[in-house]
Amino acid sequence: MAEASSPGRKSTKTHSSLSTSSSETGPASDAGMTMATSRIDDGEENVPEYQIVAAIDFGTTFSGYAYSFASNKQAIHVNKNWGQTQGFLLHKTPTCLLLKSDGQFDAFGFEAVSKYNELTEEEACSYYYFDRFKMKLYNNKELTTDVTIEDANGKPQKAVDVFALSLTFMKKHLLRAIGAHLGYEAHPDTVRWVLTVPAIWDENAKQFMREAAHKGGLIEKPNSEQLLIALEPEAASLHCRNLPATDFVGYNDSSGGGKPSFEPGTKYLVVDAGGGTIDCVAHKIRKDGRIRELFRATGGAWGGTIIDRQFQNLLEDIFGQEFMSAFQQEYPKDYVEFLQDFEIKKRGECESIRVSMPYNFCNYTHGGASVQQAIKAFAAREKEKTEGGDGSTSGADVKFSSGKLVLSSAKVSALFKDALEQINQHVESLLQKPKCKDLSSVFLVGGFAECGRLQKALRDRFGERITILVPEEASLSVVKGAVAFGHDPGAICQRICRFTYGVGSYLPFEDGVHREDLRVNSDGMDLVKHIFQTWAEAGEVIGHNEIWRETYTPIINNQKGIIFEFFRSSNKKVQYTDEEGVEKCGFLVVEMPDPTGGRERAVDLEVIFGGTEIKVVGYDHTSSTRHETYIDFLSA
């Protein structure tokens, strides 16, 4: 199959949502072939009305779900009984998966943690235990459905299977909850599913989650519109802007009103502080009540897990890297239990932290040194450093007491230091942007947002300039907002395009205009290949469900199909697909089985974007065949 051809061109673009338009006329085609381009704002989604919207917040450290019915969209239900059999009553469950030795599902969440901790060391080595595996998708340029991830013992499994099995569990648990609420089993076709992902994730990671949802049984086809991908800070934005003042931690409204003011024209920042990433978006409320994105989402891997890594580094400083590696290999489940206790304790309000050490750890020796001896030796080293004036914390900041590792307030603050500094610096850089000049407030949401140290750090740094608003249930802001998004995907009506996107094409060659090295001859026609035909530019404001349409013709008479190759670049202006910084990001194959008409045949390409995913449709007029999919970023 040959690349898409566009030998003659007459194009018009219309942005009805932005009230702007432009037109251009290209070279006449020697063969008389024409290509029409249009850009419109589709506005409303032509999708079925779902009776139920069910959202799954698949987090790095904890996961949960929420749902509501079309008959009462504002009444959002969440599961409040996670971990009941383990003595907990929580809104979320750990993102942990336990598989049997043959790779079959065993347990997820609190049950997986409990079962794994009850296994003997020999049994634990034959099972597969995965936790915090969501971050494997972050910034992974080589991500495909064949990529593998390692469990706690270093044994690999296909990542898509790990995610799919986890989503299958969440789906079944959620449908049981809906059934209990209704008194009967809901039909799967009546449920619109919403999966949350960080806004800073790449397109291939979003598609990976869609593939996992398909394999996990949420949808029958990968490109089904029954599943929506919601961006986490956007979802939180939809939830928080409608909350009353009483639902924000310590909110003080001097004006005496019942809720913070979010009138049309109001600008605010959303800082979604999760376990893995910090996601930031800036929004402005339009006159119609919908939301416009002010600049593309930004952030980084500065979530709560960075503090967990600092704790692991501290353990290596105290006991030595060989000691910790040997213990992890010999007692993998105890190692996991140790880290999980710190994960829970770091969220508390106490200044100091007492981390429970497993029995096997307390009695473990390696290289002739016991745990208590290692802690005493570390304290002595730290004391010497303190007396030497190198700025380190005191040796008294780490102690052993009754089977617990006791960390002083100063030592805990040191563990948080890097994460808080990076978050503060990033928020500062955003507030300096001209578009944030009159920004009124910041929504701090996500599981990490419930940490008092993070709240204090932001208020100390920015409290005199802007209002820091933390919802009472900050960890549920995303999943509740995802339900609202599922009912009204157009609520975020304008987004900023992250890249310049386009399709590879051919045009009639023009001397002095096109590169000579790209000249090719096809059936007597001189063409230029590798043309980057832009459908959206980086930094451009895109309306929800805007559609870019184009008609293409084959470059040879008996061509049996067209491969549309899609490209992107961070550069605003791009002319050729082989320029530096241009990368292929997907493709679509449109078959043309009927050669009748030769080069006069036409294929329409339609790109629907401005949402959280990019959808493409190809239509062959001669055979009346239609191909519809989301861009395949995993096979690019």
C-alpha cells in the first residue's frame, strides 16, 4: 500500500466555537484530482444515553470507584467498605494484585495484601505479587501491549494482563455494588465506563489503558465509545468547583457566602497530588458554565511515592544496600509489609513516625550485623556529621523502640523535602505565567493532598497570594469528578493542543518550493513525499469534538488501499515528516478493494479531537466501507 496522496488542494477551515476562519488555495492538480479540507466544531456528542456512569480511579498506590444514575446524576455513590474483613472501612483499596503460580487471578487490594502476608516464604516465591505498577506506564516511549513488568520477586508478567486482571476485579466489584443498590443486575450495555489517567501521560499510555479495559471485559471492542478516558485533574476540577464551603478543609469565607465564588471568568489551578505523579491544569469558567483549559497540563513524577523512595534510601543508609537486598530476596512479603506500614504512617498528622518492623526483619542479620546494631551505628555516624556541621539531621532522629523504627519530626521532614520543593517550584512557575495573573485559587486534590505537610508547604509558600482549597475527601475528588465527566464529556469544552499533529501525504512537486530529494514520480506525475499535513498546531485552542476532514485520492490506478500515517511534533510549524523532532504516532489502514475509477476514487479521512483521545475515521466511497478507530499509538 502507498502513502496517502493529496495532489491538488482547495481547503477551508472553520472554528465555529472560536469564531475564526481562514482559507487557502493550493496548486491545481495535473490529474484533476481534488482534496477538500474542513475543520468544524461538532459540539454535541452523538452517543447513546447511558443509564449508569461508573468511574474507576486506578491509582498508583490506591484505587477506588464511584457511580451515579442518569436519573440523579448528582447523587454519586462510592464504596465505603474496602478492607472490611481486614479491619478497615475505607473508600479505596491498595493497588495490589496477587496471582497464582500459573498466572491466574487470586486477589486484589486489601485481600491481596493480606493473603500475600500470610503466605510462607516458600509459597510467596511461587506467587506473583504486584504493587504500584501504574507508574510503569509513565513516560515509557517503548510501551506496547507486549511489555512486561516484574513482581515483588522479580518475576515478569505481561503488563497488559496485570492491568486487565485488576480492572476485571474492579468491574465485578462495582457491578455487584450497583446490583445491590438497584435490587437487580444492571445490563452491561447500560453502563458507561470512565477510566482516570494522569493528564501528563502520553497518548500511548492512555491507549494502553483502553486495551487493558477491553481485555478486562469492560468493553467489547477497543474503540468502543462506552469507555471514556478522563484526565485526573480535569475530573477533579469538575467536582471541586461545585462544592460548598463546608466541604473544604478550614475554608474561611470572610464574605459570608456559602461557597467559594466560581463565577464566569474565574480562573483557578488544579494540583492533583497522587501517589505517582503531580498533575497541574489551569482552568477558566466560561459564560456558559463550561470550562476552558488555559495551558496544557504539566507536572512530573513527584507524588507520594517519591517519599517512599526516600525512605528506602534511608533504610539502605542505615542497614546497607546488601543487607536490604538480601532481606528482600529472602523475605519478600515482609519487605512489602514494612514499606506498606510506612506508606500508611506518612499520611498521618503526627510529626514523628513509628514504622512497625516485621518480626523477621527485627531478627535478621547480614554480614554479622543485627538490625539494632545497624541503627546504633547509623546514629553514631549521624552524630559525627552533626558535630562536623555538614547540616545533616541528628543521630537521635532514628531510633529502635519495641520493634519499631522511630523517625523524628526532623527526619520525616527531610524525607519530604525534595518532593515538597519540586511541587512548590512547579506551582510557582505556573503562577508566573501571564494567563495565571488573575488566578484566584488552587484546588489541591488527590491522595497525597490529604498529607498535612503538603498542605502546609503550599499555604506557607502561596497562602498570602492565593486561596489554597483542599476538599475534605481530597482522595475522592478525581473519581467523583470522573462520574460527572461521564455524564457530560463536553464540560471541558476547550483544551490546549500538546503537539502539532498531522498526516503524511503527497503533493504535486513545485520547483523552488519543495525539497528536491523528496521528489518521486508516480504514473507520470512528479510528486513530493513526506508532506506533513497539519490538522492541529501545538498550543492551539481546540474545541471539544472538533472534526478535521479531508478527501484523498490514490496515487496509482490499481491501488488497493491507503495507509494513513500520523505524526506529531512539539514544534508549532512543520512541513515534512522527516524533520527533526517529528515522530510517528500511529496509523490507519483504509482498504480500497474496488479499483473501478482508478485515481479518481476518493477516501475521506476524518479526525475527531479536542477530547481526551484522538479518534480517526476512514471512508472509501467506491466500496462504501468505513474504518473507525482511535489512533494506534502503541504500534507506531
